[in-house]
Amino acid sequence: MISDEQVRRRVTQIMAEEFELEPELLQPDATLYEDLGLDSLDAVDMVVALEKAFGMKMTDEEAVRAVRTLGDLFELVCRLKNQQAAKE
Amino acid sequence: MKAEVVVIGSGISGLTAAASLTKRNRQVVIVERNQKPGGALKHFVRKGIPFDVGFHYSGCLGSGGILRVLWEYLGVWSHLRVHPFPSEGNDSLILRNSEKSVQAFFSYERLEDELQQAFPNEAEGIATYLKALRDICASIPFYNLDLSLTPFLRAPLSSAKIGLAPFLTSLTKDPDLQAVLASPAFLYGVPPRQAGLAVHAMVAHAFISGAYAIDGGGQAIVDAFLATLAEAGVDILTGQEVESVLVKENQVAGVKTSEGEIYASHVIYTGHPTSLLDLVPDGIFRKAFYNRIRNLINTDSMFVVFGAVDDPGSLDDLTWVNHYAIPSGLDILDVNLKYPEESALLMTAPGRRYSDSALSDAQRGIILMRPASWDEVAPFSVDSGKARPASYKRWKAQSADRLLDQAKKLWGYSRIEPLAIGSPLTFRDKLGVPGGAVYGVQHCLNQYNPGARTRLSGLWLSGQGTLMTGIVGASLSGLVTAGEIEGLEPLWDEVRQCR
């Protein structure tokens, strides 16, 4: 099973590649909207990219909407990955 | 040339967006790559018979129906003669495996009676299904005009995550009833196992609430829009292809077409979303958007025979009845079959509903269609405009023969002369959709369809890939995109005043 640390690295890599962001900006306390310059339209693209990379569904819109920082996003993806692993 | 808004594409979404914007006194230009405007609603004529391509019947045209209200608002309703199907009208369904026959009436009460008679032990499942459709649509502003538009557009419905297949199998174990309840999927092009209950409800509810025909079919709708747009001074530039969207300082500046440049501060793109990517300069969208749009799942295509019968009098029962043959269970749109003719089939004759007495019976053609996959024509695919191989013509003729053979077996129509044939290749080239996807991008579970807004200021999307599919969906997408520019609720308020 993929570890939480591996999930974090992969999320960082996806955000850097898919949104063409400088890797040094991608710190856990960076806010998606202010610091990284994403907007609500990018949020859907982000969900689609993460779903594809991790082979899972992020269907809980409230949990996605609650994400403020990259750290929140790490946490959400790790939680969903662990839930998925528990089911399998 | 200058305008306030350029609309790319003159299908029903582009026409609707343009007409909505002219109501707000915007100066609009429509650019259409084909010689004639109208997209899938245009008809074509063979041997004096007009054939509809994309419009066969519609819902939402009764009193208070959203399409009627919208057309009243836009000023096109008065140009049209709309006929409700009489109470005996129905989608007549033959279950291919059991040869059971069910009449799907365009009325909740009559449909429930019919289903209960056909499936006497399934009353509870039937009632639950019909109630679910009504309940879901009561929460959708297009079916409940008291609701505001914005919350629906910005947040998905709670029912959007419920799959159609698990819902239907929880209601009934009878594969024939499952097939009957899933059959509206034919009208939005998503196989039931991939479909969501909410999208299914929107389409099914529209028809169960009443089906309508229009004199002159889809072409009459196009002509009504053209008359209205001409009055408003809208230029429609046909035979011009948009080559790129012009961008200045991260803001739309217009379009470059095959004939020149048109400067505008807003551009509405109504084509298939994937094709937009080639029109926008590099660096505008992020990679994530490109990947998302490129990977959208499309609907499958159709194989269609447009024909004439030598004894048109024998078509009487086709006037207000659409004949479907469907497989049992949830396989209605299964295209990966060795003999695709044995899948779902529709036989319809929309021209017979025209009240135009100048049309003789011999001018009222018959249309046979079945779902088709791109794989069937992939071996014959050449670029649009190039001559197709002789093997394609042979395949087309053989496939048409097999379809006619099925129509004879199922409904006894033995003397249909094919006058034209549409395949996935035809629809790819005529409608400009990848794979000939007649309903465009799938509105299915687990897919995020693009909305009207994009990251590029002044660039907007519309069309059936965005909001909803079919004539109702595409029309509403045109309204919504105009609303995103003009302010959603003020425009919605104006529309609703016409109910």
C-alpha cells in the first residue's frame, strides 16, 4: 500500500505538473487560492487530476470545498486512500 | 468586423445564446463553418421528402414547460406550430428477449396504469420510480420555475451521485421492467450502468409530462430563430471556420476566421469541448484543464436509415407512436455486439405529424435508427471531405439491409426504400463531433462536464456537452451561457415572466 508520505509527494508532483507551479511554492501551509493562485474553476480540474492519479473518487464535495491549504489536500487524499485500502 | 459577442456554432445552443443576448441589446455575430445554420436541427431533403436528423419529438413544450417559456421569451414561439401528442400517443416498446410489448404513454397516470398492467407484481417499484423522477425534477429550476438558477448550477444535486443501474435493480428483479424503466436512456445516450439517476430523471420526466411535435420539425425551429435573429440585426456568417480565439492581455479580443478577424469582448464556443483546445493560444489554460477536457467520455453514435415506403398509407399507426425494440435488462445502449442490429432500435416518422396539408403522404418519410459504435466505421475512416473507400459503401448498404430486415421482423414494414444512410462517420463530419457522438460528451456518473465559465476572461462554453443533452439541454445551455455574461438571476427572472 502507498504510504502517506508517498501520497504527499505524488500530490505535490501532480500540482506542480498539472498547474505549472514552482515546486518551492508547494508547502503544506500554502493556500490553494491565495498563495497558489487557483480559482474555483481550477478546483474541478484538480479533483479530476487527483482522481485519475490515485484511481479513486472524490465525491464528497463538502470535504473538497473545505480544503484551504495544500496540507488540507494532503490530509484529504491520504484519508480517501486509506478508506479505499480498508475497503479492498 | 466588430461585435460585442461572437458565437461560434449555429446549433440550437448558439442560436439560443445569441437570441438571449439580443434581448439584452447585445450586438451579436454568429460564425458557422457549414453552409447552412442550424446544426443537428437542420433537415435534408431526398426525393422531395424532408428528413429530420436530430429532432424527432420533444418534451417541455406544454403550458409552463421550460422550452415553451424560453421560446416565448425569445420571440420564436409565435413562429411555430406545436402539437401535443394525443393521449393515445406513446413510445411503443417491444422487449426483444421476451417479445412482451409495453406502451410508454406521455402521461404519469396512464404510464403508471400501463406498467402496472404489464407488470402486475411490481406496483411498488413502479410507483417508487415515478415518484423519484418527479421528486428530483421538483428540485431542478428548469422543471420548477419557482427556483433560482444559481444554486443548481454551482453545486451538484445530492441525487447526482445515485447510479441509475443500482436504483433500478433495487426496484425490480424483472429484466423486462428494468429495460422499460431504463429506456429513456436512448434519448440522452448514456448506457444505464454508467448513467446517473438525476440526468435520467430530467429526460424521462420531460417526456412523461407530455411529448410534442412541431410542424416542419427541427428546421422550423431553426427558421423561427433565424427570423427572430434577423429582426434583431444579428449577422450569421456561414461557411466560415473559426481558426483561433484572439487573446489580448489575458482577455478575449475576438476570433480569427477563414475570412478575417472579428473583434469582440466575449466569445461563446458551442462545439465539442475537445475541439476548443486547438483554438486557444498555448499557455492560456493549465495542463490540468487540457487533460480533463481531452479525457472526457463521449456518447456513442447512431446508424440511421432515412427511407420512403411505397404505400405510405400503411404508416398510419406511426403518426403518434414511436416504435422501439429494446433488449431486456440494462443493455439498451450496448454497442459492442457482433450483430448490433439486435440491440435497441427506433422506428419513427416525425414528418407524419406535420399538419401541413401541402405535404402529400408520399413526402412523409420513415426513420430507422440504432446505437452504433465508432469501431464499426473506424476501418473506413478518412479525413472529412475526402472520398470514402468503396468498402465503406458496401458496409453501409449491408448494415442498412440488416436494419430493414429487423424492422420487417419486428413491425412488418417490408417495403422501405433507403434514401439516405447516416453512420458514425456521417455524424462526425456533419456535426463536427469526435466519433460521431450524437449526444456529444456523456452526462454520466463520475464525469465532470465543463460549465459555461472558463479561466480566460470573455471566453464561454455552451452546447450539449456542458449543461444537459438533447434539444432541451442544448437550448438551456445557450440560455445559461448568456446568463453567465448578463447575470444569471436577472435573465432567469425575465424568462420566468413568460410562463
